[in-house]
Amino acid sequence: MSASVGLGGSKGSTKDTSASAANRLGLEFAKETSPLRGNLISIFNEMLTTGGSRLPIFSQAEEQSRLAASKTSADTSNSLAQSGLSGTPFGQAIMAQTAQSGNQAAANSRNTMFMQLLQQIQPFVLGTGTQAVAAQTGSVGGNTSSKGSAMGTAGGAKIK
């Protein structure tokens, strides 16, 4: 029976089989993702050397942020006019705050985008291969329990 599930032989061979399967999966993953990781490394390098100034996605994010700030300002102005507050000091203060927050959002959009990409690229380039191999090693190890839940039950009985 143990030979039919790939666990035949001595205890050492089971461990070797699992390790070699995990190694093969890791090498295959590295080979398949090499072009993507290469592109991400060049984007990462561009981000670090120029702040992303030559990456179109950064310019587009900044432009979209400016357009959103402009639309918000126009909508606020229309709302204030409808309510009769556009010429009042209160209305002017609201317009000034709206303009200031829109300008800050547009100015920070490049930095925000940089930080988001930095947080996503670094783990992928440096750690995803390791995580994938670790995940595959866990599945090769053979967690065959399909019953129970995270709350500590198996088939309805409490696990002690």
C-alpha cells in the first residue's frame, strides 16, 4: 500500500523523494518566472535610480490624480453655488481645503505608487520562489486530512 502512494522504501528515501520533488518544482518555477523577474528587476532598478520618472504608469497616476482633484474642485464649487455659500468665507475655506487636499494627493501620487510597487516587487523578486517551494514541499509531505476545520475538530470530534 505504501508503494502506491509513493512512500515505499526506507524512511530516508521518502525524505529524499520529497526533497527532490520540491527541488524540481523550485527549479521549474525559477525557470518559468525568469523573464518576468528580469522585467521586474529592471523596473525596480528604474524606480530606485530615477524615482520612476521614466515609467509611464507613474505619469498616468499623477495625471489621473490631478484630474480627480480638478473634478472634485468643480463639484464642490457647484455644490457651494447651489447652497448659496460660494461667495462666503465658509465657502472659500471649503474651496481652499479642497484645492489643498487635491494638490497634496497629486503631489504624493508618485511617492505612493513608488511605495506600493516597491512593496510588491521586492517580495516577488526575492522571496516568491522560496515561498512556492515551501508551499509545494508542504503538499508533497502529504497532508491528507480532508475533514475537520481550523477550530480543532476532525469529523466532529474535538482534537486534544
